[in-house]
Amino acid sequence: MSRASTAAHSAHPAVWAELDAYNASFHDLGLRWHWDVDTFLDLQAHTDPGERIRRYLEARHPHLLRAYDAEFLASAIEVRKNGFHKARVAIGDTGPCFDWAQSSAGELGA
């Protein structure tokens, strides 16, 4: 089991809340991807949230960088993520709440 997989099983509720907020923002922006706990924890090596997103885009979705500025995408994602995160924390909901891997199930082109 990888370091990230081991950590996933004992992830703090705050990690779940932030991860879910990122995935909700991806979905809200029409981006057809999700981060699992392993991906999220691996990206924590980059302390700047914008850098995390840029690194992920470069590694997994470089085609988006031909159409969009990385800074623009990172900013749009962060703004939405922060809104979703604040809303969940405000109501005390910090556990995993949705299987984002299933969010595009059955969609054409997914």
C-alpha cells in the first residue's frame, strides 16, 4: 500500500472536506475529472494551491493549457473550491459525501 493510500484510510475530516470542495468545483466548472485521496495527498507536496492545480494540469490535462491560461484555470478552481469548502464547514459537514468518480458515469465522452 502506498504512503498516500495508507494516509487515505486515516484521512482527517478536514482533508475530506477540502478534497470534496475541489471535486465539487471541478464538476461545477464542467471539468471531467476528480481527485482521489491519493492524488490530493500527492499534490500536497506543493504548498501553493495554484501550483498544485498547474502541476496537475501539466501532468494529466495538458490539452487544456492550449486553450486556457493555467493561472486563469487555477484561480477559477480555487475561487469555487473556497466557496464550497466554506459552505460545508459552516454546516459542520466534513466527511466524504459523494463519489466523484461516478459523477461522469454514463456521460458521452467521459
